[in-house]
Amino acid sequence: MYAGGATNITAFEAMKYENVYFSGMDLRHDVHGENTPKFENAEALSYPDNSFDYAVMCAAIHHTSLPNKVITELYRVSKKGFLVIEAKDSFLMRIAGKLGLTEGYEVAGNFKAHGVNGTDIPNFIFRWTEREVEKTIFSFAPHVTHRFQYRYYSNYPDGHGFGVMDRILCKLLKPVYHLFVLLLPKQQNSMAFYVRKPSVPEDLKPWLYFDKENNEIKVDRDWIKTKYSKKLSR
């Protein structure tokens, strides 16, 4: 499953991926794919658990009102894992926001139905940190051990929505920015994160076990008793 714009769809097609279902919310482009296309509510996808091998979402989560809910939905419908490409909440980006070199709300690039949840209202630009990703997944699926992969890249502003002085400052700072992120790559303004879906029972937490007879995950209270001295509730 893939959610994104027409440019990204073209990239998938160029790489000759097959059996890909495309969805999106950008009304400037048609959404197409192998199946009958339709728009999805990313905060409550209509598909059952483990419907797709992989789920991918590019530069779309910040258009929703519940961004953490979106990544738990991607987790739910994917069988092997999911990939997200979004803006990064780096220290450098916070400084850029203070200097007016980046927006906190997506006003300059707003067009019809491109705001929060497909409305015209400009959305807050939710930027991610690694810790935010991990806390969201740990909370959603606390029974297993997860593995995360991160990649960082730069999407340098081109002056869209800037005044004359902002454009000049942006050009002057570009060499400084590239040198800075060369030394500190995690300070770039964009990142991709991949979450691999764990296996049960192989990746269960040590205080849990899988009861094959009843086909359910249970707490290993004997294990807990050996690790903690507090009296356990029954």
C-alpha cells in the first residue's frame, strides 16, 4: 500500500513494483492503481490487520490531525513493516522556525482540500523525532521488541512563500547549512523511518509467552517473580 502524490507513484512505476495499491489526498492529481482507487482516512484505514506486505507514506502525515494514530494504522495494516518519509523536528529546524525561514503551519503552499484532514484549513506541520516514533510504536504494541531504521536527507527551502529579504538570507545560509549537516547529518530537515513488524512468539518480551493451546499471549508471572520482589496481583 502506498499513500502519496503523483510524482511518487511515477517513481514506483519506474522501479517496476507490482501489486501496489495507491491512495492519496492530493486533489491536483488522479489517484490510480491496480485496484479501484479511493481516498482513505489515514487515521482509520478501512483494511483489516496485515492486509499488505508493506505500507509506505510520503509527506502526507502532517496533513492529519492525529499523526501518531496514522503511523499506528500503517503498523496495523502492514504484515512485514512500513516506511514513512516526513519532516524532521531537528534543533536546526526549530532555529529556522524562530528566524521565519520555515513555516509552523502550511499556509504558503495551501490549496483547495490540501489542509488538515482534506479541508481548506492550513495544517500544522508535524515534524518527527526518532524518540516520538519509537514511543508511539512501543505504546501501540508493547508486547514485542521492535526494530527501527532511520535515514536523513535535506529538503532545502526554495523561497516559496518568502519575502525578498528572506530569499536573500536563505541563499546566504545555504553553504553554512550544508557544512553543518555534513558534520551533523541528523540535523537535516527531513527523515525516513522504517519499522519492521516483529514476529510472535520470536520477538515477544521476556515477561510474556505464547499459549499455543489457547492461541493467545499471556504474562509469565514466574519470570516476573524472579526479577521483582514486589507482591504481584493475581
